[in-house]
Amino acid sequence: MTKFINENIEINELPNFEEVQLNPLQSKYFNVIAINLSLFNFLILILFFVFSYFKEDLFSNRVWMIMGIAISILISFSYPLAKLSFNNKGFAFRTHDAIYKEGLISETTTIIPFNRVQHVALHQGFISRKLGLASIELFTAGGSSSDIEIPGLQLEQAQKIKNLVSQKINPTLDTNETDPTAPVILRI
């Protein structure tokens, strides 16, 4: 029988992921965010006006005016907040893992070792496709959603990243013979 050993790890000897230089998302991706935000804000305004037109007697004119001003203020602050949030996102790929950082108020840094990745997918939404952008999703075992989604990458860069991760998770895969936009799925 083998003796079980579980030694302490010195905290100050652990690698510091904060020192990694993160790559920013493509600046064109903010256009995608702004368009989506504009569509959402337009929908909110339309709902407000429709509701106030058909339920005019629900509140006094003063309350409707206050609600309209409040919605206008919220919409006007949504763009600067989106820009600040966009500027706080970054990613990096290292020899053994992928890093993605996001968040404005609550910052989240996700690190996924490549040996935990089950498959990688490349996606393009309608607006992103028109701008030549794509997103990469890394999936690990035990979840139905992606563990990291890195949006706002140039399509060529996303294809290279997909091929890199595919090689890391399945070294016998010849990425020159595969479709770079197709998801790579490992079946175990």
C-alpha cells in the first residue's frame, strides 16, 4: 500500500496570474455591443411609450414624466458603462491554460487549463460576421454551457486560437485537414 502524502504549498510560491499581460478585445467589437445596447434601449423606450399610451390613467402625468426622465438617464448612462466594461475585458493564452478577465464592478478572471478542455467552438453572430469578428468558446467536462467565451476576436485570430486549442487538447489532430470554423469535439 502506498503512503498518502499531502504536503502544504507555499502561497507566495504560486504563479501570479495578475502579472500576465492580457490582450484587449478588438475595438470593432464595441460597435457590436453598442448596436445590441441600442436595440435593447429602443425596445425599452417603445415599451414605455406603448404602456404609457394604453395605460395613461394608471399614473398621473407627473409620475409618467418622472419615469420618462429616469429611463432617459439610465439609457444615457448605459453607453459609458458599456465602454468601461469593454475596456476591462482581456484574454491570454499561455502554454498550459487560457485566461479571460471581465467585469466592471465585480471583476472575474477565469483560468482554464487545456487538459480540462473537452472541445472548442468558434461562433459568429450576424453583426460580428459583418465586422469580421468571432468568438471562441472553451468547454470543459461537466457543464452544458461554455466555461470561457472570448468575444471580439478577428476571425483569423479566432481560427488560429481554435487550431491552437484543438492541438493542445488532441495532439494527434491535423488542423490543416479540418474546417477551422467547425467545433472540435473529443469523444472519450
